[in-house]
Amino acid sequence: MKGTLYIVPTPVGNLEDITLRALRVLKEADLILAEDTRTTSLLLSRYDIHVPLVSHHKYNEHGTAEKVCEEILAGRKVALVSDAGTPGISDPGFLLSRTCAAKGIEVVTLPGATACIPALVSSGLPCDRFCFEGFLPQKKGRMSALEALREEPRTMVFYESPYRLVATLQQFIGVFGPQRHCSVAREISKMHEEHVRGTLEQVHSHFVATDPKGEIVIVVAGCPTEKRGAHRNKYRDGGDGSEEE
């Protein structure tokens, strides 16, 4: 009898942000695949869960996916977790999910924690329609990806490293204009959670003066109807700090 792959979200901050169902699935699993076994061990210890842990991350997932499928086909229940949030959302998980689905293995994804939704809802920007962009390419293709979003009408959500935040906001000013509204969420669900809202120019100035720390989610307003098709090339290389016309 075939087993099941369970994709289990884990807290992005406060360890209490885990569902009762997630705890039950983790306790009943035969094996837990973890992005970092050290991080997951802290969560399991908190909830007195004693299930074998195996490392499964972006550097080894191509080599482990087939082996995991064999375990599941042999009848084992396997739970996949990432360090924080929902596996597959800017974390390892897609490859294993696709491989299991192709082999007819049941893939059950539990609802639960993710950083992008709290950041979006708390931003004060429209959240009825949005696009999730995750991490932009660090080098090759980065500006092309941003240019493709220049006239995106929906609210946009990005993940970013605190070490690249100031430079990224400067690039956003260059593409979207300094007066486009945004919100930067920092340390979602943690003790020092913070939301900095304003125009891109204002938020950029804030983080130039205040060194950003922690996990970062950037939420940027979509392009207003009257601005579509009217952007000027002067913003293409980083902008001059003036207001859009």
C-alpha cells in the first residue's frame, strides 16, 4: 500500500503559529524531511515529537527525490518541512511534490504559516488581487524581471535579504518611480515585527538611515491605470529621485 507525502508549513516566527493538524501529522509520520535538521529539531523538541529527520534541501533534492518516492511507495508516511513557512514557496518542495505526483503518490499540503500573506494584509495596499514574485534573480535577469512588472496592475509581493534591501528599493524607484506606495514588513510574527509604509522614496530613506535586520517582505502597489504606458525611460537606470509625471 502506498504511503503519502505531507507538505507541512512551520512557523515563520512565533513557534505557537503551528496548527494542531500539523503537529499530529508530524507525530504520525514515519520520516520528516527537513531543510535544516538543526532548525527543525528545535521545533520538534518544543512539541515533544520524536520522528527520524533527514536533510532535504535545494542542494541535494535532485538526488533524494527518487529515494523518497521509493520510501513512500513502500508505504511510509513522509512529512516535508522547510525552516519556516510553506515548503515550495521560495523553499525546497516543488521538485519532490512534482516527482510524487508523477508517480501517482498522494500529495497532501496542509494550510498554514507563510510570510507573504501577513505582510500583504498588513500593508494597507489592495490585497484582493496580487502577484507573488518571491526572490528576484540576484544578477542575471533581475532588471528584465523588474521591467516586466513596470505596469503590473496588481499589488506585488517580494522576498528580499536585509543585506540587499536598500539596493533593491533603489532599483524599485528606478522602475516604478519614487512615489509608488509600498510597505516593508520585517520579522513577521516575531518579537520585533515591524511594518514601514510610505512611498518607495520614503521607505528607502528610512532604511538608509536604519540598518535593516531580519526576514524581509516587500509589498509594492500596482501601477495606477493613468500611469500605464506613460512611464519614462529616465527611471530605467535607477531614477533621479523626481516624481513621476
